[in-house]
Amino acid sequence: MEQIRRRCDAVVQDPETAEALKPWYRLFCKRPCFHDDYLETFNRPNVNLVDTHGEGIQGMNKDGVIANGDVFDCDIVVLATGFEIGFVLPGAHDASLVSKQASAQGFEVYGRGGVKLSDHWADGPQTLNAMATRGFPNAFWLNGPQGVITNSATATLDNVATHVAHIVAQMKREGKSIIEAGQAAQEEYCSAVLEASPRGRKFFAACTPGYYSNEGVVDTETKSLAATFPGGLPGSGGIPIYQEMLKQQQETQTCLTGFDVQ
């Protein structure tokens, strides 16, 4: 983080702007800016930084954005409002919130017997290897709950999509057409996630307030199914274990382990 702050001083010509751009939080409590052109943009004569000093904007009207008591006239406003985080981050053990996330895209996923995924996960998500759920055959979750959170979400998408491709290939070789998580295997996996769930939240409890830390309100004791694979956060040690688990199954052609297949 000191390197990132020194980079602000080295690149941004105006000292006041450089100071306002410096991130003051622990690494990965929030997302640091990586792009090489971002800081250089603030040296352009047509670019000004409006520092709200952590308070955010007060509102918007027909003319533009209201911040620091002033109205900033705008032709275009880009709303970068973030993404759904309720499956893995602090506060996610709230049952109603977890249920909401399962249908957050405006449609429902139905499994055997017409069961809705949002109802099925009302008390917390249940998966096998973060990619399948019993009762929802032939459905795979990409970057689903109970998985790992890498520095780039694309990396996890690649890991899981590759593994799903291996699963489907093995099914085709064996003449199978239906697959779903086995009950015992899913329970074992969920139990490991549940027992390790407070571990990741202790990291967020030490962060400055933000959406990663539930705005500073973090329960570090309550166990929850809405968590990552044990140690599945950057620097916690679980990411390479999860990746190696998938890789080993692929190399030994045991990708169907733990699944019920027909």
C-alpha cells in the first residue's frame, strides 16, 4: 500500500490531488487501482478530482451531481454501483439476504419438485465444490458461493469453467446424461465451509468501513454457510488448495467424485 501511495506522488503533478487519491486501507480491504493510465489522467487539463472526503455525494438533480454542497453540471453520469456480494462477505449469514441474492438477477432457478433456489438457500447456500447443488441437476454455478475469491474474478471463472468442461467430457465418455451433487459429499463440503467461516471475516473486521466489511459491522463469531472455501481469500492459503483439488481430479479423471450420475 505504501508503494501505491508513493506512485500517486510520482505520477500526479498536483500535490493536493495526489494526496486525495492515496488509498488509506489495508490491502484487499478495498480494491486498489491497478491501471497504468488511471493516475496519469489527473494530469489532463480537462480532468478535476472532486474529493468528497469519504462522505460520498449528497444526491443528484436535473443539472448534475450534488457533492460537498455544490452542484456539478453533468452531460453524462456513469453509475458504477458495484455488484452482489451477499454470499461471501460479512453480513452474509443473514438468511433473508442470502435468499435475496439467489434471485437477484430477476429470475428464479427451479430444481427437482419445483423447488426455487432462493427458497432452497434461504438458510444459506449449499454446494459441492462451489459449483453444484443437490436437487438442481445439470446446473453448474460459476463463481458461486463457497468457492474462492481470487485477485481477478476471471481467474476463478477459468478454473471452474475448465473443471465443468472436464466433468461434461467424462460424462460423455461414460454415456451419462444427468448429474447432481451427492448428498454425503455436499454435506461434508458444506461442513468444512461452515466451520471455517469466521476465519475470513476476521480479516474484514480489521478493515476500514466499506462494503467488503459491511460498513464496519462484522460478526466474527457466528458460523455461516455463506462463506468461501476454507481460506479462500487472497493471502489466506486456501486458493491454491482449491485449485489443486480441481487439477488433481482432472488429471486422474475423477471429476465425478462426490456426484450422483445417471
